[in-house]
Amino acid sequence: MGNGHLCKKRMNFFMLCGCCFLCLIIKSTFMVSGSSLVGTIDGLVNNASMTAHIVMDDLDAVTDEVWDSLFRVNVKGMLHCVKAVVPYMKKHQSGVIVNMGSVAGMTGIGSSIPYAATKAAIHAMTRSLAIALAPHIRVNSIAPGAIDTRWWAGNEEKMYELAGSLPLQRISTPDDIAEAILFQLSQGSVTGQVFVIDNGQTL
């Protein structure tokens, strides 16, 4: 039985601060009682994010409001969630954090300049946190390319065109991303890494 299967058998999901807390339930129970947490938090998947669809050369549309709102959710929101779980992880001298980035943060090309900038910030923050929280807490990031989700609703033709131009000629599925997350959660020698899952999109 592989580590991935074991992880799947031991995970419960909780929503807190708008992010997905993915907890490995091994020795104790995780509960929310009033404003306090009882038990252990073994893993955090920071998956909350937002975007604004703005043509890349339309700088006038990149207002302070758009810029600030994306950074507030995508970057500051992730940091707040990290700060919320780290004391529990430090107490047990063990923990894993996975931050959801994007290939937009590597290529600079995405739904908008602010979105790409927030994802680049997440990748940098991941590396900084990996240094700051070592040796007991590991921090990594996933940088997905296109994923076959409801985001493509009404634009399926564009999705298939993109798939045909990729080296692997396919679009990632949510399961592809989940498997990468499981690997980062279970592989004890990996920290400070940004895993690109994009079927060769960035080649």
C-alpha cells in the first residue's frame, strides 16, 4: 500500500479562513470548539484564490482596487492561514504546508497581470517559509497549468485547442493536482519546491 493511498485513507477536510485545511488524522481528533482548536494539524493545503480577467496590455484596467483585492486574498490570505496553523505544527514538531501557485507566476502570462504577480509572490513566499519553518515543518507549492474544471465552462473549444498544442496533448484533471499534493504531503525530503504540473505547457 503506497503513501498516497494511506494519506487518502487518513484525511478529513475543514474550511477555515476561506482556505482548505487538509488534516491527516493519525493519533488524535481535530475539532473546532468555539474559537479554539483541539488536536493536531498535520497538513495545510492553501487553495483559496481569486482572479480578475484583464487583457494583459490593458494597464488602465489594473486599478488599485483590483491589485489590492487579489493580493489580499491570494497572498495575504495564504499567509494568515499559515500563521494560524504553524503554532500547532511547532508544538508537535511536525507539519506540511502546500501553497497553490500557478504557471502564470512563472511565465508572467495569465488571466491578468495582478493574478500572475500574486502567484509569483506565492512561489517566493513558499521558499522563504520553507527556510523559516525548517526543520520540522515542510513548505512546498504546486504550479498547475490548465485544469479541466468548471472554469472552462463555455470555453471547452479553447481548452481542446490548448490541449492539442501541449507536448502531452492533454489537459490536467483535478486528480492530477491532488496526486501531486499527496506526494508533497507524504515525501519527507521535499521542501521549498514548486512543482509544475502543466503537461509541458511551459516548455
